[in-house]
Amino acid sequence: MKYFSRAALIGVGLILLIHTGCASHPDRLGSLGPTATRAQKVEPQLQPQFQKAEKAYNAKQYDSARHIYLGLKQKYPHTRAAMVSAYRLGTIYYYEQQYPAASREFESFLLRHPNSDLNFDVTYNAAATEYELGNLDKARSYLARMKKAEIDAQGPRRAEVVYQLSAQVAEAMSHHGDAVIAYAAEIQLPQEESARATLADKVDGHLAKMEDRNELDKLLADITEPETRDKIAKRIAGIKPAEVAIAAPVPSNPSTDLGTGSAVVTSGSSGVSGERMNVGVILPLTGKFANYGHKALEGILLASNVYQTTHDPEIHLFIEDTASSPAVARLAVDRLVNENKVMAIIGPLSYKESLAVSERSQELGVLNLSLSTKEGISEKGSFLFQNALTPKVQLDSLVQFCIKQRQFSRFAIVYPTDNFGKDMANQFWDLVEKYGAHVVAVASYTPTQNDFQGVAQELSGVSDGKYRRLEVGKLAEYLAQEKQKTGKEPKVNLPPILDFDGVFVPDSPKRAAQIAASMTYFDMGGVPLLGTTEWNGDKLYQSGGRYVEGALFPGAVNSTANNPASREFIHQYAVAYGSAPDLLSGQAYEAMALVGAAIKMTSSSDRGELAAQLGNLKDFASPLGNLSFDSTRVAQRKLQVFALQAGGNIVPQ
């Protein structure tokens, strides 16, 4: 096994020049490809001079070669001969250890020829040169431009040299994750067993120095080599997470004693009796999603009767922190099932974490009730359920209300061109047609757009006169007559075409308010906007004022709702936490209530029977509205629709 301390790829002729780990001078490894392939592309009239330079270059007569290459570069600057000569000059400087000159030549090449077929080789040589100069950040930057697929396409020999330099740069910078990535990639190349074992030892050494779970999680996502992935997962499992405070805030009601509640809250411990009553919770309590995880945990604790004195059987909670990592979340399933003997697992929140947990839960045969809003998770197995207001659930309630209660028959859609906007627009359109109405106008905008006058004009039919030629002609005649009579230019525009009853805008309250203002400017202010549960709060009116009055949207947790369970939940939450709940805490509360109800309805400790019992629940009363699970085990419900009235009042419809 050779370890290269320095390397340069010579593009024309595909020659590798390297320093071995024990040598003090460059050794020529030989050609990896036909030496004339690229040279033949040089302009015919310049071939004689170029070939003379190549002959001197291959004979290591660098002074003679440099003189000819410089002449070609200066006299014929826009030719391929000049481009290849520039590359050769940089290589000669590298050979002669004139690293500053080589650096300037390679950097100039990449700036002047960004799309050259030599760029892979030049980029690598630039990185090797900066490594020699001790400019590690710059070397790392060059190497980052080289994608794994592109490196591997060079063949095993060349790829090995690239990965070895990547590892050396990473080690010099104490970037252990980068070093692991490089060594893992090298392991995947054809290797002797002794060489593979040496690389594996290198991986072990760097992993032992990594303590950050988030960094390890990212590393796991970047690596495909199976043995290294397994080592990373074990390393993650071996790092004890930071102490997670799972106890809820002390209730504002002094008569409520946290210690007398019926839920036994346990984090990662074993030996709790009563397996039938054991429930696992997997949430991001640290990491980038921690704020959401704690809101969900508040709802779960509240539904577990932590704050109530009750004679009901105890629900034993075992709480695991994902640290916002799918890999950690998956490992948590094993602990909850094998050590804590849980009957069901609630959570997590994000799509990636939910996929990891659901996959493992199905494998182990334990009920998993995910809180992810992205559809498709529960379809992967009979133990998997979803309790979230998915886009389809939200929009179904909104569309049905608009068509059946408000008698809307024609709709417009204005959506952002990101994945969420496109998905929501398509689902809304499908539901409109499903219930017998029509979409008659569609306009889109970029996610970063702030000016919506063009969108409003397009929606109202005043943006392109070719569609209203007769009206445009008549208006032109009128304007000419008025100007002749008064001598002034009359201010008259085409009126908007309002052939729709509502405009669906799947975007934030702030963006919806901007669109509403533009619509009002073009005389479309009387058409109600239609939105999502995100509009269920103060932000819409704060952003749009009178422009958004009349907006319609589905709601879930609202003190004005006609749902007694919703009002009771809001009251209990305020007593426990001194604030108003949000949608996520409501969903988590509901999830815990669902699992608790299913457990109490069966005396069996069989997890399969519990999953069947949960799936059979019908019209379950909850703060978010009565629900039942459909054939794919996604919670379905009819949501209350709310209207935003004058002054910002949100009123149930």
C-alpha cells in the first residue's frame, strides 16, 4: 500500500506525478491513458511547435519546453494550444518546486477556462500545489469542487491519488470527518486486504476523536461504504446524549402537584413494570428542531395526565432524544423496544427522522404514531400510523366548505414555485375537481419574489391585451376621443375579469398579505383569499390588515372553535404552561390520547392487537376535531373553517 504525501495529476497524457511516503523526490508512475488524445486537438497550424515542446517536456528538458509553451501562450492566447501550454507551464513549475508560480498558473487557468476538459486535472494540481505551500484552506476548497462521481469515473488509480490527498489535507487541518469521508471512499476502490485493513484503522482513529452527534449524523449521510457507516452508527450510539430535561414546566396552578400525576416519566431507564402501559416517545429535544420537540412533549405530558390526580392506570413514558438526527432516532427504537418493552412509540416530527423510526418500528413490530405532516410514511407497514394535519386533510376541509357551504364553483390559484407550493396547488386543484367545481385561473411566482403586481395583473386578465382585443380597441378609441375633447390623457384602465369566487394562496401570512394588497390595487379586493392552518393566528391580520379581511382557512386549535374538546385543551394547556398552545402541541396531545385510549380498550400486551385497536378507532373526539384512520392509517378529520373578519377577529364558520 502506497501513501502519497504529495501529488499532481498531469492532464495532457493523463500522467500521475507523486511523492511516495518514503521518497524525497517525485516518482513517475506512468501513463494512465493515451498520451496523444488531447494533444491531437491542438490547432493543426500550431502542431509542429506544440509537438516540439511536448518532446522537450517528456525528456524533462523543462527550460526548452517552457520557452516554447510561453511563446504559444503569448502569441496565440485564444487557442487550445495556448490553453494546454498554460497547464503544462503550471506543471513544470510544480516539478521544479516553484510552487507560488505553479499556484498562479493553475488559478489563472481555472479563471480563464472554467469549462475546459482539463479542469479536473488542473483543479487537483491546484489543490496539491496549495498543500505544498501550506495553504490548507485553499487546498480544501479546490478539492471540494471535485465530486465523488467525477473522481471515481477517473478510474481506481487516479481516484486513489485524489482521495489520499483529500485525507492528508483533512488530517493536517484536524478535520476528522473529512478524513473519514476520504478514507471510506478509498476503501471502496479495488484494494488488497492489507491495504483495506490499514485504511479501516485510519477510519477508526478519526472516529474515536469525534464527539459531536450532529457532526456524526451528517457524516453518516455523506458516506455509502457499509462498514464505515456501521462504525459511525455505533459511534453515535456510544455517545451519551446531553442530559435532557423532560419534566414539563411547573404548572401555574399551585394546587397541581406534578408528583401525584398518573404518568411515570422515565428517560432511557429500564425495569419499569407493566409492559402493557409502556409508551415510548421519540422527539428532537436537542439540535436544530429542539424547539418543536419541546412543544410536542408539552402536549404529550399534558395528555398523560401528569398534572392530574386520577385513579386511571398509569401510563409509563420512556422519552428518547433524537438530537435532530435520523440515525440516533433509529437507534432509539431499538432501546425502547428491547430494553423498555414499549407497546407503542409516538413521534418523531421531521420527515427524515420519521422515515428512520417508521422503518425500524415496522421491522420490530411495534406501533409507531408519527407526527410528520408529509404523507406516505404510514403506507410502508401495518404498524405505522400518522397523526398530523397533512396538506390533503387541511385542503379537503377547506374545499368542501367553500363548495358546499359558500357555493363557490370557480377558483383561482396563486402559488410559489417551490416544492411545497407546487404540491399544495396540485392537491387543491384535484380536490376542487373532485367536488365538482373548476379552477379557472392560475398564476405563480418565485419563492423570493416581493412584487406581486404582475401576478395580480395576470390573474385579472389585464396583463396581455391580445386576449381582450375588442375591449382594448374600444378603450383606445375612447381614450383618443377624451384626449381630443379635454386635451388631457384620461386615466382609464381595463377592468379586471373576476370569474372566480376565491383565490387559493399556499404561502405564509406575510406573503399572502402582499398578494392581497396587489389584488386590491387592481380592483380585486372583494375576492376572499383561501389559505392553510398557518393563517390561524394573529400574523395574517397584522401583515395585511383590511386587505385580508374575509380570508378563509382551516383551523385546529382555536378558542373560538365550536369544538368543546378544543376549548378544554386550550384551558388545560394555559393552566399547565401559562401560555396558549400551538398546532404541534395539539397534535402531540391528541397522539398521546389516541394511544392511551387504544391501550385501555385492550387487555392484551400484544403489539399487533394494539395496532389493530388503534386503527379501528372511529370518530375519536379530540381538540383538533373528531378523527378516524383511513386505509393507510392516516388520521382523517373534518376541520373547522374560520373566517378573518374586520378588526382581525377569527370567527368559526
